[in-house]
Amino acid sequence: MRKSMKEAIGATVRDMLNSDLKTSFTKKDFDELGVEFSEIKITSNDIRAIRRKTKLSQAVFAKLLNVSPSSVRQWEQGKRTPTGSTKVLLDLLEKSPHVLDYRIKA
């Protein structure tokens, strides 16, 4: 497949994903079409800023993310870094601090 054709198809796939169309692509499909997922880079200062934007203590923030308070403390101190889905949740919270508010019951 020509490179320009791959790029066009890849752009179409990204548009489909962004418009919430139901799709069933495999990693191999994405690789062949040149569709990539952005890397989430997050620092200890970023995590502290995200938590402060949510206006939550470390303990409550940990409960919200379903991790231990020790994990949050160590992330903020730069001793450890979050991984996997936790990085994605932190990225979402950075963009929309109240996205997980539904989990907090009053």
C-alpha cells in the first residue's frame, strides 16, 4: 500500500474513533495504518497540580483513583511513577478535573 494511501486511511480511522463510531480494530490494524497512541508523560509536579485542581486530600484522591494513599504520596515525591490505566486517569483529570466526580457520593 502506498504511503499516502496509508496516511489517508489512518486519518479516516482516527476520525472514526473521534466520532464514537463503533469499530473493531486490532493493534496490527493500527500498526499497518500508522495510527499511534500518544505517550502520556506525567511528572510528580503534574500529579500534585492535578490533585490540587480537584481540591482533594491525598487520601481522598487515592480513593478516587482506587490506589493506596502511599502511592499518591510517592508519586508526588517523585519516588514512584504511575503506570497503565492510572496514567490515563490522571491525564483525564488534568484535562477535566471533575470527570470522576460521579464516583463521590454525597
